[in-house]
Amino acid sequence: MKILAIDTSASPVSAALLCDGRLLGEFYLNIKTTHSQTLMPIVSNLLSSGRIDINDIDVFAVNAGPGSFTGVRIGVASVKGMAMPLDKPCAGVSTLESMAYSLPYSDGIVCAVMDARCSQVYNALFRLNNSSVERITEDRAISIDELEKDLEFYDETVYLAGDGADICFQAFGEKLENVVLTPVNIRYQHAYGTAAAAEIMAKENRLCTPAQLMPIYLRLPQAERELKAKQEKLKKGEMQE
């Protein structure tokens, strides 16, 4: 089974080719260039370098969120555009879960965290057991203080990963001695983790059609949140009158 996976959920962009569990190749850039400019050239070069025709791809996978609203939309739309004409199945992978599959550790807890601004993070916890990844919590948007309290219950090594790892480590890394900041070369999500998670999804018959593939948002975009706040404020003012 050949899987083409992409990630555009944050500042880095990456694409990976996985064939029957073997990583054929991966391209990764973290140069803060617009994903709409870099993604498709990366995919094209990856397929060309791997001598794989896009028609031979069995599954198209993407980190469908959480993450940057614009980045997630670009990734999902790109996978839809590639998979739909070929009538191929898709895998909408949790960005947080893909991080757990990217880490080369055999045991411990993966604390995947993405900066959600306003002292909040997108987070999920996973337990590593040899080569398997077990989900502990659902994807969620919580405060850094709430996350710290959650992690106090774990005695195992906790590996912080994601673009929110630094701010979390600064907040409670000294207080929780079992918390480890992962090295920068494996800290952020890579398309390899997306492909590895998609391979499990394919084996468990959890793939979807291109039409069914949708972004995963844990909260409304900032513009919608601000509009909702204004509407509630106006409504409250009208009720007081």
C-alpha cells in the first residue's frame, strides 16, 4: 500500500511517501513561506524523486487539524484535489496524533501541544508502548495551567512535542521533573507521522472519500469568535435596556 501524506497545519510544510510501512522519502521545509506556494512543488518533486506515479498512490493522507485555520484548509483542499479525480480514499489524520507516530521512543507519554494563543494550547496525550500508539485523551483546546494539572498525575516520562512545547516547558518544565522537551529535529509534526497514522487507519477501515474529508477545528476562527463576542455584548446591552 502506497500512501502520500502531507502536513500544512503549522509553519512547516512536509510531504512523505510510505510504502508497506517503509518510508520511501520525505520533504520538509520550515521557511515560513506560504503553503499554497510550496506544497505542490514539494509533492511533485517527492513523487518524481521516488519514481512514483500519482496514479499508483493508494491512500492520500493529510493532517486535517487542529492547527492553523488557513494551513489546514490548504492541506485538506489539496488532498481533495489530488484524490477526487483518481477516486482514491483519504485519511484525515489528527495533527496531534501524527506527532506521536513521529517520535522514536518506545515508552512514555507523548504530550502533543500546538500553540492556540491566549495562553491556550491544542493538546492530546498518547501512551507509547513499543511500536504502538494508544490515545489517552481526545483532541482538546485547554489552558496551559489545566494541562499542567493533568500531567501531575503521570509518573512516566512525558515527551513534549509540537510548536507549543517550548511555552509549556517554560511554564512547568522545572516543576514537573518527568517532563522532557523533545529535540528540535523531531519536535514538530512531520508528514511521516501522518502517513504512519493513516496506515493504521487503512487497516482499521477508517478511511473516507475525498468528499467526506473535512478540516478538524477545535474552536471557531478568531474572526468568528470576535463576531460572536460582539453579538453577545449587544444582546446583553439590549436586555439591560
